Amino acid sequence: MPTPPTRSTVDKPRVVYVHGNRTMRWSTAWAPWLRDELAALGFETVFETFPDSIAARREYWLPFLRDHLAVGEDDVLLGWSSGAVAALRHLEEHRLRGAVLVSPYTSLDDELERASGYFDQPWNWEAIRANAGSAAVFWGSDDPFIPREQFTFVVDALDATSFEILGGGHFEHRTEFPELLEYLRTTYS
């Protein structure tokens, strides 16, 4: 009798979405569309609202990734904005198949961001790079919240594939994100 496939024997990784802060639910902007498109392509996905979703504090989000969602080596973390920051911190201690970061940053002069706990210690870029598997950064050429230098710094620090989306802003007004879908499809199928 054949052995049923396990997550480690399945070619496509599980894609775990980490939304940004200041949101009441995961299903904003392009996220519902992407979840449905990935499911149609046969990807297992996790799109959940994180606890403490307004402040997105490290003390709640990192244990949620580790313990509740059991993010592991066969997974791809897809983080948007402060969700990308959480993904980077998770990578300091956990190996993944991939990291896809949308509008990431390493510091902002914002009270809520400072209170999140993500910026209280230096970044361990060596560990993040070693644990990231394949890494990609998507960023809008006209992001109103995050300076361009933040994106280029993260791209360089990770040696990541970079996707500058002209007119993408912070992607909060998009209902679809075909560039992101195409990257996930071609990289992980």
C-alpha cells in the first residue's frame, strides 16, 4: 500500500500569510484574491488574523507563528508591511523554504512601530539570510509610508530578488496582485 504524501514530500510549500498591523482582519486588499488563486493552483495556504492585530507586537506574533501556525522548513512566509518585519524576525531563529516580503522595512519613525518590539535589538542578517531559503521583496515605487532606502536595504541584506512595482504604493488599494502570484507560481510549483 503506498504511503500518503506528507508535507515534506509535497513539492509545493504551504504559504503562510502574515498581514500588517492596524487591521481588524487578514482579508484586506489583495489577500483574499491571492488566497483563492493559490488554492486554485494547488497550494496549501494559511490566511488568518493574528492576535493583537492593531499593534502587531512581537511578543504575540512570533509565538503565534511558531506555536499556533507551526511554521516550519517546508513553508514560505509571505509577510506584508509589519507582517514582513515579523517574518524577518522569525527567520532569525527558524529555517524556511522561502520568504516573500511585501513592503518590508527595518525601522520607521512611528510610535506604534516602536512599541511593537521588533526594533529593540540589532538585526541578525547572517542568520536571516541563512534561514530564508529563496527570498523576494516586492515594493511600490511610490510607497507613501516606507522610504525607498528601506526596500533596497532589505533586498541587499537578504540578497533577495527585487520587484519594484511602478505605482504600487503600499499595495493597500489593490484587489489583485498578479506579479506576486506569478512569482509564487513560478518559484514554488
